[in-house]
Amino acid sequence: MNNQPLFTKPIAKRTHLFGSLSLRAKLILGNMLIIIIAVVGTGYYVYGRANAANAYLAGQLDKNVLQQAQDKLNSTSASQASGLNNFFVQMGRDVTAIGATASNMLSQETTLNNTAFWDASTALARLPNGSWDNSNAELSSVFIPAKQSLTPDLVAELNTIKQLDLTAPTILNQNPDTVAIYFGGRSGETLYYPNIDLASVVPPDFDVTSRPWYVNASRRTTLARNQFGRTPTWMQLFMDWL
């Protein structure tokens, strides 16, 4: 009697993953693995260095752009500052020149009070509101407040100072940024270039001697003593009728 089973189950033989490979194949596979690891590592290193280089270059570019912008801004600011400085220097010279001319005229009032050039007694007319006005066809506006009479002394002063017609318009034409040139006297009289029909702009009792620029200039004039040594007086910005 045969006691062996009719069927026998084959037993699978377990082998290692690379157990069936020959030594040569294992060596080749190992070398390939080393090469792959080296390539990946090198690629990662190169990638990291490239990113670092790009970041550095981008930073340098930003610095260069910022520096160029700052240099351009500084250059522009310096140029504009120089232009403004030259403007005010020239303006100071013009103000000094016209101030010296007016002072020189008034110091020679007896000689220059010539009605052949302009005569306040006939050129000025009293308006219904009491103030005095001149023709709009003249180069400058002349205004006298209503409280003031046209005295001989005032006529003599106006006849003299009106000869600024010979210089003030030229200064205005040579300096487009200059809006106006005006003269204020102790009696409240005002000579204004260009002619804007001043009597129609200001109230009839307008007194130029109360204006900030006049008060400041008068104070400087009193301190200066020597009228030919006066310097321009600069004021802060203010709302202006004049």
C-alpha cells in the first residue's frame, strides 16, 4: 500500500532581489546607481548655486537701479535748486536795481517833477466812490485811496515816480515769472505794473501802507539808514490784492 499523497505542492524557493544577477550585472547596476546619485546631487548643487547667483545678481541689479535713481534724483534736485537760486539771485538784482532807481528819482524830485512826461493833476480823476484812478491805456495803474486828497506834494511825488514807466515794463518783459512790480507811498498811493485798472480791483479805502510787504520793507528801510545800501526784502507767501 502506497502511503504517499497523490499530489505534492511544490515549495517556492525564495531568492533575494538581486540574487539571480551575476556579479558583473551587480557591479554595472551599482555603478549606474552611483552615477545617478552623483548626477542628481550635482544637479541639485548646480540648481542651488544658480538660484543663489540669480538672487545675488537680482540684488545687485536692484541696488544699481536704486543707485541710478538716487543719482538721477540728486542730479535733478541739484539742477532745479541751481535754477531756483539763479532765479532769485537775478530777481534780487532786479529788485535792487528798480529800488535804487526809485530812490534816486525821489531824491531828485525837485528836478524830475516834470509835467511834460506825466502830470498827476490832469491824468488822475476822482471816481464816484472817492478813490483816484488813471487811464487804462497807460503802462501802469495809479491808485490813491478815497481818504487822500491830491496835494501838491503828492502830485510832485507821482510825477517823479511815474517815470518808472521807462524801466519797469522792460524788467517785466525780461522776467516772464514776474507777475507785477508795484510802488507804495506813505500817503497810500500805489503805482502798479502792468496796468490792471487797480481802482476797480481794490476797495476805495485800500491803504497800501498796511500791507505786510510794505510794513516789512519800511522797517528794513528805517534800519538801513543809507537808502542806496538797501537790499531786497523777501516775504513769506500771502494772499494778495497787491
